[in-house]
Amino acid sequence: MWFKNLIFYRLTSAFDRDAQSLETALAEHPFQPCGSQEMSRYGWIAPCKGLPDQLVYSCAGYYLICAQKEEKILPSGVIRETLEEKVEEIEHQQARKVYRRERNQLKDEIVLDLLPRAFTRRQQTWALIAPQAGWVLVDASAHKKAEELLTQLRSSLGTLPVVLPDVKQSPSAVMSHWLEQQQPLPTSLQLLDECEMKDNLVEGGVIRIKGQDLTSAEIVAHLEAGKRVTKLALEWDENLRFLLHEDLSIHRIKQTDQFREQQKDVADDELARFDADVAQIGLELSRLIPDLLQAFGGENSAT
């Protein structure tokens, strides 16, 4: 297993839980399926399928955890059609108008009636706690999804002092300077062939570029016209490729062929392979994050 995306948070004080106490805390909030009248449920599941009773996978000083969300799927169109049929029936039979307050009450009744028959959808979110490096790393592409896991972890632990890192230089400005070649890239980073730019003057003005030399005169002309880079494809240390967003979230993480080849013969056993992957995720991402932060001037208030 490997993270596909990354949103990372700085621990602002020491993480004082060991694997056993963390396991005990999460065990108080395990995942349970939705009840018949519930829209959603959220809780902890085993991060490793080979160890189904273990909610914390401890490896090389890192703690891997996994949260699962179950949601009932009630298409808005179905609710709307059912509501309109009910309103039409009442107005026809009772010869009166159904107003907003009653419509809302009818809608709630319809949802409660449909919930027991609704399909469900389950989604998992993984996180790696790196106490020594001082990070909580969440495999999520959206901050809302990452914050949902952090809220659950905070509820399980009683407290979780984390913040999004704040850098001294604007990532968007620095990435734009890289393309304009006004500022050199760090030696560990290499430009790839994809980026997104936004227009500072025109709301909603977005240009997406793929498969082109990002330092070409055509690209630079867009920057000189007032556009700024908001997403940029990069390769780091010849190991990982990803799309970096201006909010420092990392998307579409992929291992390079060279990196995969190095890891190819690490282990054949499934559990040993999982163990090696967790250790490698922790090691590589704990190395990557400081490089990225330094590229944007370092943290404003590192702890």
C-alpha cells in the first residue's frame, strides 16, 4: 500500500501515546454500520487486512491508522419526486395549498421512510502519525476529508494539537518564479510537464497545461500577463512524482520506476511487504516535507 495523496499537519506538542495506549483509545470508537435511521457512521478499522483485530499498525516508530465512513445514498431526485407526489396528493384530496413548513416536514418524513432501504457507500481514510518527526500525515485529497479524520482522532484521544504548516513565502509565487526561471528549484526537485494557472484579474480564469515544457516562452508569457501557478507537477529526489497545490497539499503521488525497482525485492510475504511499505511511506514523506517547506522559505513558526 502507498499513499495516493497527502495533507500534512504539524504536531505542536509531543505525541505522548505509545502503540498500546493509542490502540486502547481507538478501540473506544470502532466503526459500526449505520442503523436503520442513520445517514452516516464514522469509526476506526484495522489498517492492515492481515491483522483485522489491530487498530494501530506500529512500524519503525510510525503509527498507521484507518478510519471508515459509511453513508446512506439517497438521491436528491428520488426525494424530490416522492415529495412532489405527496404534496400533489394532499393538495388534491384536501383542496388546500401545502406551504414551505409542511413541505419540509414531509421531506423529513420521506427521508426517514427511505433510509432503511437506501444503499450504503463506504470510504476509508488512512493516516500515519510520525511522532519523532512531528507530523500527522493524512492520505486525502480534500481538507474536509482530512479534517474529518482529525476530528475523530481528537475525539478518541481527548486532544490533538496539530496545525497546517505556514510557510514564509507564497507557494504560488515561488512556483511561478520557478517557471519564469527567476528563482532556481531546490536540487531535490525537478519540473515535470503539468501545471495549472489562475488569472489574478479574471475571476474563474484558469489555464491547465499538460505535456509541455513549462519554461517555454509561451508559458512565461502567461505569467507575465498576470497569471500565477496554483498547481505544479514535480519529481522529488528521483523517487516520487506528484502534483503540488498552492495550499501545500500533494496529489496523485506516484513512485518513479527507479524507486519501484529499488523496492522490488524487499519482501515476498504480504504482511512483510505491508510492513516495508509503511516504513517506506514514513521515511520518504518525512524527508519530502522538510524539503518542500524549505523551498518556500521554511515554516513561520516551526515547533
